[in-house]
Amino acid sequence: MTYFSWHLQDYRTLAQRAGRLPHALLITGAAGIGKRAFAGALAQGLLCEQPAAPLIACGACEACHWFDTGNHPDFRLLQPEAAEAVAEDAEPSDKKKKREITVAQVRSLEDFVHISAHRNGAKVVLIQPAEAMNVNAANALLKSLEEPPPETYFVLVSDRPHMLPATIRSRCQQLALRPPSREEAVDWLSKKGAAQPHLALAQAGGAPVLAAELDNDEYWASRKQFLDGLSSRAFDPLLLAEKFATHPIPQLINWLQRWTYDVASLCFQQHVRYNPDFKDALTNTVNRANALEMLRFHRDLVRFQRIVNHPLNARLLIEDLMLGYGRVTRAGHG
């Protein structure tokens, strides 16, 4: 596993500390910039038995082979079960658990942490996304972070470190990764064959890994239908809610956040960040929307982000969002 080229200097700086690494490292940064690849490369570098250089895995030794196949005995990955597989017949309560890292998952580390390494080297625990730990899971992890055995490393990856308990953050050294330059990101996307690299990157807020995931026909068609509905002078909140009643809520909220940000930004700064292909529609929306009310509505969407992974009546939530947006656009001055 390897990190992305735009994180080369960050990785080199970390590698210079090989042998003096903190026992707990919290890797932060925007979603979709390559933090997980960075953390994976670090984990493999710590476990490699014939490193090409400090923390640089050879990719050929037995330890690297085991890591690549997910079978290294001295490595544990903690992530929500939903990231591995979601049972089609899961009950709602089960689905909630699958979106969290549970206390049972953290407690399963107890034996792993305190027994000797199978390969007489390092042991690595990778937790991603760390903010998916529920309160009990985070509390259970504290013991291991406070008194880690020698050569045991905890690598936490987080898009939203502010959602982690302060007790967790205080026991980790933080490493903030930055996104690449726009030119480097567009070049990378183009080489991967992205059909709309500039637009995909704008939609992803400058995060190239996320942009690569978005660049597909189904995504663009659904987004266009949703934004066409938002920008229509005949906007019908309940009709649009009905059309998208089964659509993933996180994606709808992201689209709505980006749209409301652009409306407000266009009003105050004459700038469109996320939806340049809808600039004319955004301009028309500005003419009939109250910018301050739009900003307030945009901030309210952050609250929905915090509850989006909890059991919800999806239909009612979407209707509430659309009705709220409708009130903001009707509060306009034009």
C-alpha cells in the first residue's frame, strides 16, 4: 500500500522520526484527500520486515504479503461494519450499529494489545474513521492509549477530529494532511480517466480521491435532477422530496450544503466554488433568496450532518430539508 504523491513530504518527515514515533497518531484532514492510503502505508511500513528505507515497505517480504491480503497477525483494522459489508436483511437497530465502531470491537483488542507480537516486531491498530467510535468505544480505547505496551502503535484517521472526545485527542499526536494543489489534483484525475476532472474536483471541494469516486454517470444524472429541482422557479419541496425519498441522505445533504454555500458566496463574493456548471441557475436563485437566511440555513445543515448516521425517518427528514429551503428562497428580495 502506498500514499499519494502529494503527501510525499509529509511521509518523509514522518519517516525521519522512525524509532521515535508516538504510540498514538491522529491523522486528520478533509475527506477524500488520501488519509487512509497514508495511514495504510504507515501501518505496512511499521510491520515490514525488510523495509527499503525507514517506514517504506518493501512489498515483497512475508509480512507485506500478509498485510496486502489482510491477514497480518500483528495488525488490526477497526472500522464500522458497514464499511466491510451490510447485510441486506439487517434490522434498523443493526444498521445503526453497522455505522459505528462499537465498544465490543474496541474490547476485542485487549488480548491483541497485551500479548507479544507474533513476528517479534511492531503491532499496529488502525482505526478509521475514528469519529465513528461511539462514546463507550472511545472510553474503552482510553485505557490502551494511556498505557500502551512497547512497539504498539495506534493510528487513528479522522475527517472530523472535533467530534472525537478531548480525552482521545489529548493522548494522540496529530498530523494534519493537506489536499494537493488544484493543478496536481486535476492532473491526477485526468490520468485516471475522469470524464470531468475540473467539475468533479469542484464538487469534492478540492479532494481528488473523493472526486474520483464521484465521476460516474449515475452521480452526475442524479445531481443534475436534484439541482434542477432546487433551482426551478416552480420549486415544489414535497415533490422533490418524493423524487429523492430513497436517495442516500448524506449525499443529499452534501449537495444541499454545497448549493447553499454557493448561493451565499455568489451573493457576497461573486464566486461559485462547488457548482460552476450551475452558475446561471445559482444567480437566479440569488435574485429570489435572502442571503442571510441562506447562510443560517447552511449552518443548520451541519446539525443534520451530526445525526445523519442515526436512525431517522428518511422521508420526513428530506421533506423537512426541502421545506426549509423553500422558506429561505421565498424570503428573497426580488
